[in-house]
Amino acid sequence: MSEIRTMENERLLVAVSDHGAELCRIYDKKNRREVLWNADPAFWNRHAPILFPFVGKVRGGCYRHEGRTYEMKTQHGFARDMDFSCVSAGPDAVVHCLCPDEHTQSIYPFAFELRTECRLEGNVLKLCWTVCNRGDQKMYFSLGGHPAFRVPALAGTRRSDYFLTFDGQDELTYIQIDDQESLAFPDKKYRLALREGRCSIDDHMFDNDALIFEDGQVKQVGIALPDGTPYVTMRCEDFPFMGIWSKPDAPFVCLEPWVGRTDDAGFTGELKEKAGEYALEAKGEASFVHEIEIY
């Protein structure tokens, strides 16, 4: 049976579930407010799932590897819906691990190990995810985060009163996905103009699903309060993709660091040809770190 593991210091109270190794609470003790979305199913029934071994969808609910077809009917892989083993749990760090079972081997034929560490350091959460290839052949995967932050955070304000903040940039380009199949159109790029490195969270920003920033454009992204002061900042140097998403009128905004992304519309190639797919050599491992700072 999965448990909730709690970490706490003078500034934050943080909870992580064994189910999905999912971050499920960030309470800001200084400002006396919940920061992470509460998974209200009226809008979205998750807090901050870990996406593995896929980010987004595979076209047609199946993918191809070495001439064989495998089913992957759900988006974002399977890790978010599995119980992880808790390796250790202390007042400032929680470590989880996920390994293959009979079900995962039938839909993802790699001998993987996914280790996750959530460490609390003052007002910062440091999240380190390590993927290990225990097999004798090259392994392909995508990996991502999907944390939802409460916006609005202050009484009497609306989501559109808040800002997305970027690290000193003047303009970004992004792609979007087809709302019917949730597949990407990489050749159709949109422009996000920024003023002093920020833009308002417009009410219609997410009408066509997530904004997907490619090519390592976003190494730091945040949410600012209506007066412009920081609320949350994410630093994500190790992640070449960033998705920003919410539902129309939903009281949260997701900042999603990704390695890899959803399939391109019309994609019929092998797994190794999938956009953004990470190739891990036999017996190798790769670690990806991002930080969430609460102000």
C-alpha cells in the first residue's frame, strides 16, 4: 500500500506519495498558503505526475521498435500510475525507485530503473531523476515533470492577473498540438512576445492546449503575482523542452520540464526516430535535475 512521505523545515512542508513518486503538497509556511494544486477532479485529478517512459501521446496509441509494434494507449507513459518503492525517507529527502514488472515489459521492452529524489533545501525543492539502462541494448525514453501550481494564489485575484516570467528573454517561439489527437505540429511556430522577460497569463492562452517550447529555449521559468513579485520559479537546465499548460478557467498553471515530447502528427517511424527521444547506452545511466523555488 502506498504511503505519503513528508518533509518539513522552517519554510516549507512538502509531501511525496509512493504512488507515482508524485509530489502532492507544497505548503508555504511563511505566506500561509498551499502552492501545489490539490488535484480537484472537477478540473484535473493530479498534482505533479512524473512522465515516463513517454511524454505526451504516441500516434494511434502504439509505437514501433525494431520492427515490432507495442501498445501505449495512455498518454505520458505508465510511471505516474504505478507504486514506486520508497528507498529512503527523511526530514529533508525522499528517494523512490521503479523497476519493470510483467505489465511494463509487455508494453515497454527495456530493462529500466527509474530513481527519483526530492530534496528540501530551505525554500527550494531539488528534484533529481536518474534513468538506468540495465539491459544489453540501447534504450529509448522520454521523461518529464508536470507540476501544477495554484493560480490564483491570492484572494480576490484572477488567473489572468498573474504573469509568466522568463530569464531576461524578449521573445520565445513555441509549437502547439492538435486538440483531437494531442499530436504536435512542429512546422507551425508561434511567437510569444515578452516585456521585461514576462507576459500575462491570458484567459485564452491555453485554448489550444499546451505551449511547447523547444530547443532549450527555456532554462528558467516562473509565475509572478499580480504586483510582479515572484511566486514560483523553476530552473531546468537539463531539459530541452518546456510545456506550459492549464485548462480554460482552471485555477492552476503547469510548468512542465521535458526530455522528449508528444509525437508529430503523421509520424510513422521507429521509437528511435521520435522527436526528442533520449538514447541511453547499454548499462548506462542519465540524471536530470530541476529546482522549484518558492518565494
